[in-house]
Amino acid sequence: MTKLAICPGSFDPITFGHLDIIERGSKVFNEVIVAVFNNQSKSPLFSVEERMELIRESTKHLPNVKVDSNDGLLIDYAEEKNAQVILRGLRAVSDFEYEMQITAMNRKLDSKIETLFMMTNNQYSFLSSSIVKEVAKYKADVTDLVPVVVAEALKSKFKQLR
């Protein structure tokens, strides 16, 4: 049986923390779909299409990783794709409480789809897209936090906004 995992997130933008989870997930599952979802509580810097392209560029070395987007419920998307697993990354205990609520709701909606939590590498435990955007906004070097293509996109985006 082919094991398919959905790795959902807003990815605004993708960071090395996200990539750590995606790369490790690609070794565990036959296929990983990185699915861009719009978080209604956030105002994204990049469009869904821009985020998808940045993820494609950042994961092109992983042949079993695909990139997609959806604006509905994660569990409906996972069912539509016949995924067995939702792959989520955790940085700290604070992430766990939020993720546990989402997991409980997803399990209530469809108990056949499991959620797997992976702890991110310690070197990325502080890293979030919000922090990266804040630092990049003030022209700081973020190349040790995100792939070069993302750092360039951030630089360009903030130049446009000035």
C-alpha cells in the first residue's frame, strides 16, 4: 500500500524548519503533498501561487514531494487525495496544544486519517515564518533561515512594498 502524507501549512514563506519536516517525511512516506492552506487569521505576504512556487523550488530535489493548495477543510482535502496521514511539525510545547486541538477535531471528522507529529531539528526550534518576515522586512540577512530563492523573494517583496 502506498503511504501518502499531507503536510499542510500556510508556508508564508517556507523556512528551513518546514523543509526539515518535509525532507524527513519524504524518507518515511512514498509521497508527500505539501498543501498550502490560507490561514484566515493571518494576512499573507505572498499569494498562494507565489508560496507554491517557492515550495516547488525549495523541494525540487525531493522527487516524491508534490505541491498543491486548498481553501477548504484539511480533512476533506486529505480524504479527496486518499491520504493516510497528516504530517505536522512541532517546534515547542506551545505548538503541541494548538496542534492537539486541530488533531482532535480532524479525528472526530474522520478517524481513519492519522496525524503524525515530527519534532523539528533543534536548530530550527525558534524559527517561524512570522519571525523570518519581520527580520527580512528590516533588510537583515535570512539566508541561514530560508532557502536562497525565498530570501531573494522576500527582498524583492519588501522592496515593492516600500
